[in-house]
Amino acid sequence: MKKEFNLLANGVKIPSIGFGTYKLGENEKAVNTLKHALEVGYRHIDTAAFYGTEEAVGMAIKESNVKREDIFLATKLWNDCHGYENAMNAFKESTKKMGVDYLDLYLIHWPNELNADTWRALEDLYTEGKVKAIGVCNFKIGHLEELKKTAKIMPMTNQIEIHPGCTQKDMIEYCKENNIQLVAWSPIMRGKILTEPIMIELSKKYNKTIPQITLRWHIQNGIIPIPKSSNEGRIKENFNVFDFEISKEDMLKIDSLNKNENVSGVPENTNYLKY
């Protein structure tokens, strides 16, 4: 039951739950929140240039009692840094802000017409050993198929919005077939899941919180959720999802909540979502 790691296509271990940092901030409170997450047991930290949290992440890692090599650190290249040289510079800037000399995972944050050039930079960073794995975010099947035409190495991860209200079954199947690990942002639907009668029922049945049930649903589907919270109690609760298992029947009940509903918008300057 306790499966704390998944394996990427290249054999790299990735923790099966991560800690998200979107809107966490860049202050002392953010650093302390991240240190608490590491103390609780999170080893997968997800940040991005756009989040404005890279410096806080770097400081938390430095001040924590956890060794850098025991942390799976992921960050993302923003929309204004596409193209080979821009991507290389963005990588240098992110690692400088975090005070690290390598990343465990580097991602394209949103698809762009320069996907191929940007991806070539990520491939070079990977072959040079500066990143242990490379991936993308918010890519649809069409974007991935287009990237196949030029890529020497396919993305090892695709981070997208997945939750019971948007189950993304087609993408799950595609990524399984192509050995791409799915990572879920907004896994708890930004709190909208909390009022679903089915989830309330299952929470009572398993004696777990609704977020715990939801995160466990992701993990049993082979998806890595990256919940975010600044509340110490919830941070600990969200990590405590390895001591129970949801039955197949109840997994299907959760699946039935799918409405193909996105709870988050697309950045205004991202218009390359034609697929």
C-alpha cells in the first residue's frame, strides 16, 4: 500500500506526492511553511519562475535538516523565456535564485510555438547532467504529438490540471502508452471538492478528510498530486495518505464526479492551445 515513489521513463525516482508553492509568497512565512513541509516528510517540491517562490524554496532547503540530494526539486520555464538561448538563461536564473547547481526536473510551463527550440535546450541540459529529468506542463495530446516530430527525448512528465471534476482519462491513457508520468496541479479543485456528497460519504467511511481521499484517488490512478497549503495542520494531513486504500467501487464513485470542469484559467498571454 505504501508506495512513496514512482519511476520516470529514465529510471529516476519521483516522490508520489509533491508540495506546491503557487501563491505561497517570497517571505519568511513562506520559508517556514516550506521547512515545515520538509519536516512533515515531503521530498518533492514544485515551484516555477512565474510563482515568485524560487528564492524562498532555496532558502528553505538550505535551512532545513534535509539533504539536497534527498529532495526532488522541480521548477518551470515561463512563457516569455521560450527559444533555445532564452531557455538556457532561464535555467541559470532559476538555479541561481534557489542556490542549487542542478534540478531534479525542469519543465516548460505552457506550450508555445517555440516548443521545439525550447525543448532542445532542455534536452541539452539533461544530457549535460544539469537536470535529472525534463518535462512539460499543460500540454495536450496534440502538443505532445507535435513535439515527437523533433524531440530526441520525450517529456518524462506532463503536469496538468487533474481532479475528480476533470479526470482527463484520454490523457491518462496516452501518457501510460508513451511512458510519461502525469502530475496533477489543483488536485483538490481549489476546495470545490469539499462540498460533494459522494466525497463527504467516503470521508466518513474511511475516516479520512476529503482532501486525503482525493489525493489518495490520484495516487491510486498513478498520478502524482501536488497539493498546496500554508496551514501546518493541513500540510501534515495532506501527506498522510499512505495508510489506507480506496476500493475499486469507491474509485469509480469518485470518477463519476467528472464534468470536464477546469477550476483555473489560462494565462492571458498563452494562446498556443489550439489542440
